[in-house]
Amino acid sequence: MAGKKRQPRKKAKSTVAGVVGVGLDGEDGHTRVTRTEETVLVGGSAETHERMQETAIRFSENLEKRGKTIQEASAREVMDLLRDAIEKTG
């Protein structure tokens, strides 16, 4: 076996299973949780949670425009779509 060459390992393709948004400014005692096919949003004040929801909606719409699920999109593509959604939400 000493003469047998090892085959180089193929790099596993990274996939994104979903996006988690966490709001840390919720001090009113309410528990806020929103789930979509691509995202889970938890916490935050009413205003922050609403902004996270708007961002999640924009992200989902942009992903749908590309005709992809989150698992089909590359990690880079997911980051770019999320960044774009955040910038447009404000």
C-alpha cells in the first residue's frame, strides 16, 4: 500500500439552510418570533422586529426573482441579497 497515491479530497459545496435575525433592543416584555421559509426572526422592539420582517420579505422576493431557493443559492449570493435587502429597508 505504500505506493498507492491518495486522491485529493473534493471541497464540499457550502450551502445556506436559512437566515436568523436577532433583535436585542426589546424591553417591553413581548416575545416576537417570525418564521418564513428562509428566515427565523426573534426578539427586538416592535420597530426593530418590523424592520427585520421587511428585510426578510425583500430578501425572499429577490431570491424568488432569481428563481432559486435559499439552498440553491451560493453563500455569496445569499449574503449579497441580504445586504441589498438591508440597505433598501434602511
